[in-house]
Amino acid sequence: MTFYEAQQLLQKALTELYDDREAANIADWVMEHVTKLRKIDRIMHKQSPLTPDKVNLLQEYTRELLTHKPVQYVLHEAWFCGMPFYVDENVLIPRPETEELVEWVVENAGQKTEGRGQTEEGNRQWAMGNNSIQATSLRILDIGTGSGCIPVSLKKKLPQAEVFACDVSEGALAVAAHNATAQQTPINLFQVDFLDTNSWSALPQVDIIVSNPPYIPQRDKQTMLQNVLAYEPHLALFVPDNDALVFYEAIARFAEQTLLSRGSVFVEIHEDLGKQTMELFESKGFRAEVKKDFQGKDRMVKAVLS
């Protein structure tokens, strides 16, 4: 079987589940993973034969994909902020919208460079690098870290920051630790049930809290794709219909106790609950704002401790 034949067979099989464009994209991704060759190289060598072991691997991947299993879980790979992350069913698949949350945090760190040197007499030193912001002593906590994509990306972009992350899931923390090691980004991990206020004492005081917590009401299950419902961890997705902001309430209360002076909270939100989430933080004494994602949907809230 040649490269070309293999890709055509895979793409045709995937059209049973996906439209032509998505089937082609998934087939490209799988073939690149199997052959270790970019698309242009596979085109140039389209008549090259797949070795028997690669044929077997491709057949295994195809069987998994045809059960609606997301390609990221099949290949154990998801790209986020330009980096490959290991993922499995213990963690959510990173989304592009969450990359925007990371960038917003980094922008905020950049803004802090303008004020801290003037107001704190050099207590913390800040400097702008070419590709990253050097933020000495900046402390960041990611709540509900999952794959670790948020803290790892922040550590990459803010290498001098001290980054912490927590999750209730032991499996998720193992994935996050793997990704931190793979990307050579040391982060401090804690296993805590964040909704248990008794666990908060294990977490450090920080300048910035960031989180992409569970926020999808149970009633939304009926409109979600099968590959999400069947494979992604419900613990990281869903909240009760009558208490959709339960994690934001906990984050706001925790932030009141834990944020350092002039600290900030950045959270990803349900597109229909932007106003309610903002008002929740404002009711706790924060100055809050909603930001839209690249699709024009309310997706993030920033809350600054007044």
C-alpha cells in the first residue's frame, strides 16, 4: 500500500462520520503521525510503500477513529500554543479558545511591567524579552489544570514566573506532569478538590489565578457531539443545571483570600453566561470585564481585586 492509497482509504472511511473537509484534515494528521513526513513530502513520495508495521498501525488508528474517538486521543497528541501536548481520556482536549485566555494573561503580565517598577521600588524586576516576558517573582495558579496546557504555555511565555497548578484528578495530574517534563517547563502540581474549601490551605498566594473550569450545564448534553460525550471526561465538562457558576463562586471566594495585592483572575466561561459570571465577581468586590473569542462569543472574564 502506497502513501497515496493509504491516505485515500483513510479519508474515504472517515467520510462516514465527518464532512469531506474534516475527514481530509484528520487523514492528513494521521498520515503525518504514521509516516513522520509533512504533507508536501508525502505528495512528493506518494508512491512510496508503507511498511507492514505502519499499515497495521494505520488500520488500528482507523478502527479507533470509526468509533467516534477523537483523533487527539487516538494519536495521544493535541497542539496548543504551538506545542504538542500528550492527551488521553483523563483530560479535556485543549481548544483554540483557551489559547486566547493564555494570551490575555500574558498581556496582563506585560501591562504589569509598566507599573511595578514605578510603584514598588524594584521589589519585583520586570523586563520584556524578544519572544517572552521576563516576570521575576510573578506567581500564577491554574485551577483545574487537566493536560497542563495552560500552565505549561504560561511558563514557556513567562519563564521567570513561578507557576502552580491543581486538579482533583490524579490521572489528569499525571498527564500535566508528563507535558511539563516534555516541554521542559517546571510547574508545581497539587491534587486538591477545589470545591472543598478545606483544601485551599494547600495552595499558595499568587498574583494571577487562571482557570478553564467545568461550566457546561447538564442540559446541554443533548446538543453536544458524540465524540465529546463518549470520550472526554464529564468531570471536567459539566456542572449542575441549577448551579452552573459553582466553580466561579469558589474561585472568587478563594481569590478574595489568596490573591496578592493588585492580583487578577482570568477564567474561561460559557458563552451564554458572560454577564452572570462578570456580575458574580463584581458582587465580591472585583472589577470585571468580559472578552469575546475569535468567533465573537463571550468566552473570558478578567476580574481584578479592587
